[in-house]
Amino acid sequence: MSGRARCRGRRDGNERGGRAPTITVADGGLAGLAADDRGVSNVVGYVLVFSLVTVTIGTVFTVGLAGVEDRQEAARLANVERAFEVLDDNVRDIQRYDDPSRSTEIRMNGGRLAVAEPTTVWIENESGGSITGPVTTSPIEYTSGDTTIAYEAGALFRSDSGGTAMLSGPPFVAAADETVLPVVRLFRVPGAAAAAGDGTVQIGARTPNNGGLTRFNATEDPHEIRVASPRAPAWGRYFERTDGFEGVTANETVASATLTENGTVYVRRIAIDVALRA
């Protein structure tokens, strides 16, 4: 083969077996739009995830904070309730041991402490006549929000939005055809009738005497006890579950019960002077 033929063959081979020509097809910008869509999708996803996390954290914080505040308020009220239990014990010590005075400290925690309007107790005969006269007593009340804790006529109460419960009953005793009814009479001495704030208030209690004790026989017909009080429903429940009382009636303001052990009835009226000192 001549040299010219070999050269043509190489050129032909290079043309057939060499790299194929590059062809560019215009897509009208569709590839650019696809890239932009992916970018927008990433941003939207990030915003949604961030919003979900923010809402979740906010909800947990709000609910959790409310729960913490509720527990704190419950703890504060429990402390006040324990202080009133100490007050109840102190007044009972004055009755039992003839202590001249006792004092109780209460942390206010934003509540209000006051010597309230009087409650009245009657011991009546069968015809409805009073055989002791009205026995009045001024309750001590602590109020915070919907909750009121009160000491009244020797009994301890707690009232919430759902109603009133008697936490500690009065020292009434009925047994062996004999009934003893000690009625604690609280009187506010001149001075502060109420206190409020976050500080500590001292309740001073002292007795000017050991109280009057009156004895009634069956011939004098002691028949019924009646209590006029804003906590009358709780008094009614107390009479229903306590031996020595029957025929209980109660409404929102008055509770009454018949004495079953009325052979001999002792009524003791214990006078206690109360002072609030901040």
C-alpha cells in the first residue's frame, strides 16, 4: 500500500473511531427551576420544623409553669392549714389546762386574715325556746382566692369552690345519758380586725376567765342545738356522723340537731379574747 493510501486510512479511522461530537439541547431554563424548587422546599421544611419545636416548647413551658404555680399555691395553703391546726390546739390547751394565753403565727402568703362576723349557737327546748340564750362567737378566717380556712366555735373548716369541709370538730361529747357541749366564744379585742400581705401575723389568744359551766337536767328539757353560720352545711354533716345527735336539718345558713343523750346536758361557754398582731 502506498504512503498516500495509508495516510487516508488513518484519517478515515480517526474520523470514524474518534470522539463523538457534543450536542447541546436547550431546555428553556427547566433545570434552573428544578434547582430553585429544591431550595424553596428546604426553607419551608426548616420553617415548619422550627415552628413545631417553638410551639411544643411554649406549650410545655406554659402548662409546666401553671402546674408549678398550682403546686406552690397548694403548699402555701397547706402551711396556713397547719397553722390553724396549731391555733385549734392552743385554744384547746387554754380550755384543758387553764393556760392564760397562747399565740400562733401565720405566714400570710398574699392572703387576708380577719376576725369575721359572729356565728350564733342556741341550745333550745322542745318548744323552740332558748334555754341558754344565744351564744355568739367571732370566727377567725384566712382567705386566699377561692379558699377560706376558718376557726369557728371550736371547729376548724376549709372552704373551696367545691364546698366546705370540717377539718376538726368541736369538743362535743355525748355518752351515758349525758351530753357536754363546750362552745368556744372568740371576741376581738380593740385593735386590728384584719391583716393582709406577705408577712407574718401573730394571733394572740387569752382567756379572761375559765368560762361558765351550766348544767341542765331532763326536767329542763334541753332538746336541740342550732348553729347559724355560713358553714352550716358542714355543721349538719358533723351532727349526722356524730353520736348523740339525730333529726339533723341544715341549709346554707342554719344547721340543727336533736340531742339523744339529754338526761343531763352541760354547756360550757369558753371566752377567748383574740388579737391580730403584724
